Amino acid sequence: MRLCCYCGASGHLIHRCPERPLSAQVALIDSGAAVNLIDGALVEELGIPTIPCIPSLRIMAIDSQPIGGGYLTRQTELLEFQECLLEPVSRPCMASLVEDSASLAPGRILHICEDFQEVFSEERAACLPSHQAWDCTIDLLPNASPPRGRVYPLSLPEAKAMEEYIEEALAVGQAQPSTSLAAAGFFFVGEKDRGLRPCIDYRGLNAITIRYPYPFPLVPVALEQLRGVKFFTNLTNTPAVFQSLINGMFQDILGKWVIAYIDDILVYSTSLEEHVHHVREVLSRLQRHHLFIKSEKCEFHQTTMTFLGYVITRQGVEMDVTKVQAVTKWPSPTTVKELQRFLGFANFYRHFIRNYGSVAGPLTSLLKGKPRRLAWTDQAQAAFQQLKDCFTTASILRHPDPDLPFMVEVDASSSGIGAVLSQQHSVPGKLHPCAFYSRKLMATEANYNVGNRELLSIKTVLEEWRH
């Protein structure tokens, strides 16, 4: 049983908490069926007399298919008896499965929160921390002029929220009166719970700041470590902290049972007992270094987790359904900026889509030479729709198992190369994709003959997926 991080009650998660402000929902109204049906259990409970129907009726779904019939016969490979798994192959399948509410020990979650109350304290998080080895300095470029930000208009609720924000920041020492020539704009953005989140426009300061050259981890590479994992906990820090600080704190456990990306920390384990120990160890280190997390943004002891835009399960990794819905509802671009925004969004999930480079090729070609106007064509519209359709049919990427052999399939066309990395798991003969790769051919590569293009494909993907 899981506990809600918003109200603390059991039986639901924060996104379904009845205590949170309501938001608009979309519902499908059933218009009725051609015949009247009643559940057999209800007939028995009410003692309604029945008469056998000879011959029996054949009940059909809205798509003229027998209800329930054919699904398991079409998807016999879903059943993995050796591992006692029903493997989902699509989002509709995932949405139709009822998660086993096996004991996830809600009492243990409560004990964890009680033992590390300081880590969840909003009052302590609002105060300035003590000086540590990872203290940050903002070094400016030589002879740089101080930035002067613009003033943003605020509504009455926003103006009141700004006054409260400034008063609180002054009270805890996060801000102080200044006569500096530097200034930054201040505004608010709405949050999902209808609250206001303060934002400061630091673009002017960022333009004259010497960059901190610390690399960020590659998220897809980090997710490869999750093979065989059953339980997940996501911890989110209140302030954004530097990657070097987090890496220093968790240096000995990164890649073993912790993934850290700036202020998001994923704890993963193969058993519940092990997971409880891992979560306590991470919270202990956060408390020791005076770092804090927001309880309402954390999820404890889950078997399915959304992390950095990916949905992670025991079986593998898939796209966030909310992101997929955003793509399917995306209107056709009318400007260069709108097309760039769409491709930037789609590129994030390109390794889920077979031959992404070839599908998106007609769209990316419209951006050659940095055009000022978008020359939208029927071919571009067809590619745009095809790419959107690919998002709704994308595969779940299985966690790669280094102990099993890999299979690489490559394809080379006159415009691009593509490949899929697969493995055979418990079902004999059934290959599961672990990753997709694709890119457009460069001008010189497009002149290669078919054989050389195939060799180029093999060389490229082996370098991409080398171990």
C-alpha cells in the first residue's frame, strides 16, 4: 500500500489526492449498447431467474471484435511463466493492467519520514546553509557591465505574492537590500496545483558569468543500470544544487543503486528490504550535508517511476504518456521557431523510434540555411503526421542485460542510416528492442554505394553501442 505525499493518507498517490485543488478532466460518455447486458455475479446476488440462451450470444466490442477474444492469442508471448510476468507491449496494455498492491510497507515509509524529519523540513530549507567544501562562487567575465533586467507587470495576486516572497527572503537572510547597479526581472509562473512559482530572469547575469565546466551524466546511459530492479524511490531537492556536490556526496554508490541528475535522485533496488536500507542511507547523507527535499515531490518504494521524462518499470523504459499526449495534440508548425520547438521536443525521445532520422528528415531539411520563413509542404505535413504517429506506437525499451547476447539490425537508405539493438529474454525467439539509432547521411556519405552505406551503418552503431 502506498501513501500520498500530500495528505499522508493511504490508497492513493499525490496526483490523485482528493485534498488537492480540482482540475479539469476529460471524460468519454458511453452512448449505450445495442442490447441490454448484466453482470452474472449481480444476477446471482439479486436472485434473478435466468433462462439458458441457445444458441449462445456472441458479444462484440465497438470494433466488431469478440470481447477479450483474440488478445491473448495474438499476444501469447506476453506470458513469461519462468519469471511469472505478464509483459506489457504497449501503453494501452499498461493502462489496462491492475498493479499488485503487494505490501510496500507504508509503515516503513512513515518511519523513514519520522527519522529524517530535518530533511523534509521546509523551515530549515528556507534558511541559509552553513559553509561547506562545495560553496559556489559566481565569477564574472573581465570588464563585464552589470546586467539591467526589465520590469515585468504583475497582477494583484502576483504583487501580493511578490511582497510575501521578499519578506520571507529578508527574514531568513536569503536576500538583503542592495544599491548594486545589477538588476534582474521578477515574475511568476503558474504551477499544476494553481499556486504561483517565483522566477527571476537571470539571463543577463548568465551572459557575463564564467561557465562552471562540470559535465552532466548521460541519462540514457545511466538508465542502462536498471536491469532486474524492482523498487524505485525518487527524491527531489528543494533548491537546485550543483552536480559536483551531488556526485561528491554519492561518489561510492553512484551507478550501484543511485542515479543523480542535478536535484533529482533515483534510488533503485532489487528487493524491498534492500530498498529500505538504500533510501535510509541516501536520506542520511542528505541530512549530514544539510540538504533538503520536498516531500510532496517525492515517491517512495514504487514499482513504476517517472524520472527525467522517462517511465521506468521492471521490464524497461518508455516515454512519459503526458509527453506523448502533448505530441499527438501538437498543431502543424507555421513558423521556423515552432518547427524548431517541435523537433527539439521530439528529439528527446528519438531513441524510442525506429528510423527517426529518416522519418524526421523532411522536417529537418526545412531548417537548412537558417531560413527566416517556413516553407511548409505536403511532404512536410506527411512527415509531421508520421512522426506523431510513431510516438503513439513506440516500443517499450527493455533494460539491456550484459550477460545475454545482443543482436544489431541495421538499415541504410539513400538519405540515412538506422539500427535497432535487441535481446532475447525469457520467451524463445522473441526479440525485445533495447535501443534505436538513426541519423541522416552527410553529403559525402550519400554518394556511397549500397555496400559501403551498409558498412557505414554497422561501424556507426557499433561505435554508438560499444561496451
